[in-house]
Amino acid sequence: MKIAVVGTGYVGLVVGACLAESGNDVICVDKDEAKVRMLRRGRIPIYEPGLEEIVRRNKTEGRLQFTTQLPRAVKQSTIVFIAVGTPQGEDGSADLQHVLGVARDVARAMDGYRVIVNKSTVPVGTAERVREVVRRETTHPFSVVSNPEFLKQGAAVDDFMKPDRVVIGAEDPRAADLMVALHKPFTRTGAPIMVMDCASAELAKYAANALLATRISFMNEVANVCEAVGADVEHVRQAVGSDRRIGPSFLFPGVGYGGSCFPKDVKALIRFSGDKKYDFKTLKAVEAVNELQKKVLVRKLEAHFGSLKGRTIAAWGLAFKPKTDDLREAPSITIIQGLLEKGAKVQAYDPEAMKVAKGIFGNKIAYAAKGYDALKGADALAIITEWQEFREPDFVKMRKLLKQPVIVDGRNIYEPEQMKALGFTYISMGR
């Protein structure tokens, strides 16, 4: 099929590259000329495992192109994906100006029937708003489809190529058939393709992310209760996760959720529910718990030392999760700001997010070239992101580098008994 993807962020670039990988002709559009030049050279501006190889391969094969010229891309395509940002407004609502602006530009460039697909995460009712915009700008026939993405950063390529499910919101049977055919190559192992109305498809994305965020906040509170009553959250987690009605995913306690999706989508669902006079009390609690959880690690350090003024804290992990360089809404931001406010110095390391971190913290913290370098002369190590390389370090070397053998583990990646035997003061979450 002939496809255009407008927007080359995490979602748009993954969608475009993976659709090209299955044999489609794809043109990715972005107004950022520097980004387009980079992509034309086979380089990608984000860190996402496996994506760069797919981009280079399909560009070489001629199936994947990059341009700043949206009208040309629309004229050469039957299906046009809108994958631009929906930033959070001050009131928590999703800002749709970019989505609606692209819809208007697509309509003006159309020279025949097109399927216009909302791939961006958008509130319920956006498909109808896109229809209204397009209808005002063209007399050509068109269909509007909601096709929400369920991509995890760090595993986005696998999530697209081997989806759990594909959700297609389409009232027009012709558009639904085209979208089903487009996704069939990715669902040969039996993953369902669910065709439904646009409103249900739009809400499905928010509901999924909100439920996952709820599980995270719930388990963080369970971990806090474990500390209060002397229980071990690992034992509790395993017992709860073994229930087939619940399952083991997203039951790991930590320092709170972050990233480009969960915080924004929880706020947006609260907001557009409120617009319909529904008070989403559960999600308000989820959000409040998450904000408090981001401050737990600093409180644990302060409880141990009494005062953090003049202390040097090493921080392992800055990205909001492993296998990404994304710091949007990352717990590390709240944690490091809290440490600085308490008068501590911070020596930080992350395998991929250092460049992004420098844009946020500037010269307020020190940046280590390697993980062990961050430990030199530090009073304690704070583990914020559970990168794989942190799981089996040289503990003897760590003890020698740290001024004091103190580890506050925000991700529970070590065993308390082992750390005690190695001579560390080990403080974890809910254990």
C-alpha cells in the first residue's frame, strides 16, 4: 500500500519504518528540516532498540522516504497517518492544535479518496473533530479512522511487529477493510484485530494506560504498607501476581511512573471525563500517589543521614525507564531536584540519557562517563532506573569507590540478604 505518516517522533517513526518493513511504500513527513536530513542519512534522533537498522534497510530498499513536503506525500498515498504530538495543556487536557492542523493540510492536498488515520493519542471525539475540519477543506471523499498505538518505549519495534492486539475505530466499512488488510501481516500468530466505533477506540488507549498506571501506584502503596507492618513486598507481589485474574505485569514497586504517556494520559482522562461532568476519583488518587512516590527515595536518604547538606549522592539511571533516553516526567527529575534542594551534590550516570539530562540539569549536577565513575567519593548510591547493566555489578569495586557503603535502591534490583553479607547498608522499597 501507499502510505504517508505525518510526524517522525517515537510513534510516527516506528509506524513508518515497520510498515515499510512489511513491504509498503511509506513517506514520512516532518516540518523539521534538520531532522529530515538526519533521517535521509539513515540516522535517527531517538534511542529505540532495533529502529535504526529498520530505517536504514528500508531507506536503502526504496520503501521508506522522508520529506518536509506534506502535499506531495498526501498525493502519493492512500492512507495518511497523523502521528504528531498532543502536548498536555496547563489544565491537563490534550492540545489538539497539531492534529487538527495536519488534518486541515491533508484535506487541502487531497486529489481523491483518502483514509485519514489518527495515530496520536487523542481524547474521545477527536475523530469527529477531524472529520469536520477535513469536510470544510475538501469535496473529495474520505474516511477518518482511530488507530491508537500501544507501543512501549524500549520495545516499540517488537510491539508493532508482534502486537497483543490491533484496535481500529472506523464507521466506514471501506476504510475498515483497508486497515485490516494493512495490519494482517503483523497478526499471523493470532493477535486480534478489533474493529469498533471511533469513540471506543479512542477511549481504549486512555483506559489501558490509566489501568497500568493504577497498578503501579497501587503496588507502590502496598510497598509503603509493607514497610509499616514489616512485610516483604516481593513476597506479596509474587502471591498477588500468581492469581490468574490479576497476572504479574506492572506489579513492581518503585519510584513512580513517568514518560510521555502515563502522566499525560491519566491527566487527560481525568480532564475530559470532568468535561462530561464525571469525577474520575480513582485516577485522581493514582496521580496523587505517583507524585508522592517520586519523593520517597529522597526521604529514605534523609532518614538515613539525618541531613543531606554537603553529602554527595551518586545516581544510577536518569531515563524514566530502561532502553530509552526519554526523561519526560521521569522520577529522576523530581529526585535530583529534591536532593539539590536539600543541599546535596549529585553525580549521575545513565547509559543513554546523559545528553538529554544535560539539557535539563545543566551544570547543577556532575555527569559521569561510566557507572563506576559516579560512585567515586559518594556518600551513597541511589538507583533510579533499572538498566540491565546495573543488575550484576562488581560490588567489591563499588564498596571501594563509595565513601560509605550505602545503597538506596528505588527499583529493588538486589537481594537484601546478599547486600548485607557484602557489607552494604541497603535500603530498598517495601522490604
